[in-house]
Amino acid sequence: MTTKNKVDHGLLLIVVGLAAWAVPGGGHFIIKERKRAIIIFVTVTLTFLAGLYVGSIAVIDRVGAKPWYAAQIMASPAVGLIGNIVEVSVDEAGNRKYVSYGRGHDVGQIYTSIAGMLNLLCIISAVYMTWCGRGEMIGAEEDDT
């Protein structure tokens, strides 16, 4: 493998990893593992949305629940946007607009964190499959045989 091919392959691994993080299943979609990509997207997204439904948007708390947030952010960079909305919604008196307490809050944090950790496994899977040469690349020439 030449140096240029190593750089191209390394860049490809980064692109696949970032796509897999940006949109659950995106890395698998790039390497033409379409069925797998759809399954990952639906599973991670529904798990994350179930957590938001049960615990409200307030379960995304990057200031007061850093370990949970570290797991949640693995689901997608969109979690960071939700975290900004929750963080900015504090008024001058320090009262939060979005609050969540009790069992619903705990279950919501668990579901959203599980969605993030599940997506982390899928990111690793997409990058590993790309590294091994499994799957095809979008834009690669089709073989007529």
C-alpha cells in the first residue's frame, strides 16, 4: 500500500466515523450496508426519542449530569444542540424552564444514554468494517459482472 493510499484510507475511516456519529447508521450507509444502516438509525433514534418522551428534554444536562451527558452525546451532535437549549433556558433568578424529576427523569437519562452507547458501538462497527475492506463505497465504480 502506498503512502497516498494509506492517507486516503485513513481519511475514509475518519469520514465514515464522523458520518456514523452525525447520523446513526450514516457510516454503514456510506459503505453501502443499507439494511444495517436503516436498522441502526431506527433503533438508536427510537431509543433516544423514548428517553426524551419519558424524561423530557431536561434529561440532557451537560452541566449537572456530565457522566450521563458524555454517554448521550455519542448518539449524535444534535444532543449538543438540545443541551444548549436546556442550558440557555435558565432565567435571571436561576430557575430552569425545563425540569424533570423522579423516576421519569432517571429512566429518560438511562434510555438516552443507552442510545448513545449503542451508537458508539455502531460507530466502531462502521469504522472496523471500512478498515477491513468490507462493504462498498458510495461512488465506487460498479462491476458489470
